[in-house]
Amino acid sequence: MIRATLTSFILAFFVALVSLQCGASRVQPETEARRPSEPTKERRPYTAADKKNRSEQPPASGAAKDIAFPPIIRSQTINALEVNTVELHDWPLVDIQLIVKSGLAADPEKLPGLSKLVAAMLKEGTTRRSSATLAEAIDFLGARLSIRSDQENIYIKMSAMSEHLAQAMALVAEIAMRPLFSPNELGKLKKRELNRLALQSQNPDFLAVREFFRVLYGDHPYAHIDTTPAVVKKVTREQLETWHKIHFAPNNAFLVVAGDVSSAAVLASANRYFKGWAKRNPREPEYHTPPTREDREVVVVDRPQSVQSVIYLGNLALERKNSDYLPLLVANEVLGGSATSRLFSDLRERRGLTYGTYSHVSEKVEISPFSLYAAVRNEVTKDAMDALMAHLDRIVKEPVPIDELADTKRYLIDSFPLKIDTSNKIAEMVADLRIFGLPDDYWDSFRTQIDRVTQEQALKAAATYIRPQRVVIVVVGKALAIKDALSAYGSVTIVDTDGNIIPQTKRAD
């Protein structure tokens, strides 16, 4: 295989070299006589009429038109695995996504991140193939495999040529149903995970997000965003196998296939390769009620070597399927959704306090957060916080001006086609429909729904779900340099990079 690849490379190199030489031979040297140019036409004077024409604005855009989302053909295998097929015959590709509806929220209380380790081990070999031979089988198809997990799901994704639908489906089923959890590969994974976590513990962005979710959610399962070194060190093969056996079942998963395929072929392939996958009754996550707040809470993660402060603040907002999600999305876009938003334009462009600052509304099955991010120099932390809080107060108290609202909605509307321009993106959007319990025609009317958001609706959503007086504020930086400035926003708790509270007597260090 290596020899064939090397031969192909050498052949391609010489073809390119010959083409370059042939092309170069057709270029006239600089000293060669050239054809005389045509006489230059006399230019007329620049007039006031020209100036007026150039100053006129382009015609206004027409009303937003919805884009018909490709039909989703729903079916089910004989063992109750839901299958969603989207036939796209413009590209000879197929994207297969198997989503298992259990993630970090389903982990045992004493083993946070167990699901993340299960997901990581899935591509390290099956009962039929070693890690190396599995990788070779994927490469032989010219396919791409990715596996990831989040707080709610595990995603197994494979992209391949559509002519390889059956082989790709077989590999996805094998990975999901027959992982080996090899002790040797587990040992290697543990070393990689410990190195990854050690690096993350030095990353202020990660520390800010980790502490933000921990404080915001309390005992709720969403409080965990990753595993820990302690869990990695003690986890066993048997624990991985047990979690997999409980949660990997056809009635706790669904399949999305998008590409140049037929729904009949997809269902036949799914029935064939997922045959024997037994139904189970996985344990539902215990969603404890997150903490409620009447005041702001400020947490400083002390990194004495930091020369800048990473600010992450926000509050619990709403679940993705809530009907207020789109009005809040519009309000958030005005506030900090992009590089043309108020936060970016003010804190970066006007004041020069940061390279970038953004706000975000998360998408989750249960209640999800509104959050805001900025990274600034230690000495301007107070100025940045004052500006951030002022913008939060404004978005919840003042209607967005008509022109600004129109520009924001136009951006969301016009950028939507970029979300459905590949089979992979379409498969992901179908997966979102299933994960969040949205109707099949949700994306068909998305642009119209955005266009219909009014000033009043955007203001009401912002005032309801953004709470400046009750936010959690997490700042990662040099505590000695920033704690006094942050005390203006609430009582300050200082923790180390492991999340342990630093006693008052040690804070002067």
C-alpha cells in the first residue's frame, strides 16, 4: 500500500512538472516584441451626477424566503432502531450518524466522564478487528470516522462514497455493538487522557468554562463537562463494558443517513448490520434542580502567572425546544453573536479592551445557559466588566432599534443556506430535530420565523432569560490583581485551578 501510494505521488509530481514546463514554454519572454496596444479612449470628466449615483444606496433586499429542507424519510429496523434518511443525489457521498442518547449526564456520580472514556475507546478496536486493522478498513474505503460525546449523547459519524454505503454501515454497527475495550489500548488511552487533562488544567478558557458549569448547575448532571485525572486512573475495563452494555441499545439510539442513497437501501443495510442488537431499558439521568440565585456570584480561579483575565459569565436560560428560543437567539445576535455585534464593536473596536468578546445561547435538552465570554488584560478587568454589565442591562431594558434589528435578522436569514450546503451538515440538522424533539418541518420555516421576530418579542425574551443581577461570574486570572475590582459585582470566592477554595489566609500570596 505504501509503495502504491509513493508511486502515485511520484507520477503526479512528474505530470505536474511536465505541465508546468509546457505552460511556461508558451509564455512570451519579456524581450519579445508585443502587439501594439489599442489607442486609449479619452475619458470624460467626473460630474456631480456621477457622484450622486455613487452615493445612492443599493436597492433594498426582498422579503426572506424559506428554503425547503430536504424530505426526511423515517423508518425503523426490526429491533426498533429509528432510521432517518435524507436522499441527496447531487453528490456521490453519504454521511452516516449514529447517535446514542446517553452522555455525561448518565455517568455514575462517582465516575464523572465515564461516557467520554467509553466513546474514546470505541475506535480502539472491536471484537473482530484491532485498532490498527479498524483504521485500515476505514482508510481502504476512503472514509472518515469521528466519535465524540457531550452531556447528552455519543455521536458516531462516518463519511464515505455513496457506493460504499453497505461497508460503511457495517463498520458503524461493528464499532457501536462490538467494542473490544482492550486492556492494552485502555492503558494507552489513560496516558493520553492524563496528558490531555494536564494541558487543559493550564488552559484558562477551559478552567473558566469548567468552573462556570460547576457553579451554575450544582448537583445537576450538566455540571460536569469532562472527566478527571482521578477517574481516568481508576477506571476499569469492566466499568467501561458495563456502561456500554446499559446505554448502547437500539431503543436508546437513532440513525441519520444523508447522501446519494435510497431510503430502501439504507433501511435494508441497517436491518442487516444492526441485527442482533438487543433492546434494553437504560437508566434515565437524575436531573436534580439547579441552584436558584437572587444575587450575583463571583468566582476567581487563581492563576498567579496570568497577565490577562478570562471572563465567563451568564445564567440558566431555557431548553432548546422552548418557543422563546428564536427571539432570544435574535436578541443574543444583537448583543454578542458575531463580530458585528454590540460587544465586539464596543469592547474591541471602540475601546480596544480585547481581541474578541461574544455571547451565546446554548442548545440542550434540559435547561441551558446564556453565557458571555471575554479575555482582557489584568489592568482593564474592571473597565471590561463595567462595559459588559452595561450591555447586559441595555439588552434587557431597551428595544433594539428597528435598523439594528433588521440587520441582525438579515444576517441570520442570509447565513442559513450555509448550514445546509453539505450532506454532513444536513445530517447534523436532522439529528438536532430528534435530539431536541423539534418537528420535521422546523427548518422549512426557520427563515420566516426569524424574520417575524419583533422588537417586543426580542426584548421580552432578553428580559426573561438574561438576568444581569443574578449572573454567575467566573474570572480566571491573577487573583491578587483583580479580586478587589471584581468585588463590586458580588461576594468573591477564590479557588485554585483544581476548583478548591483557597482559605482567606492564603489569598495574599
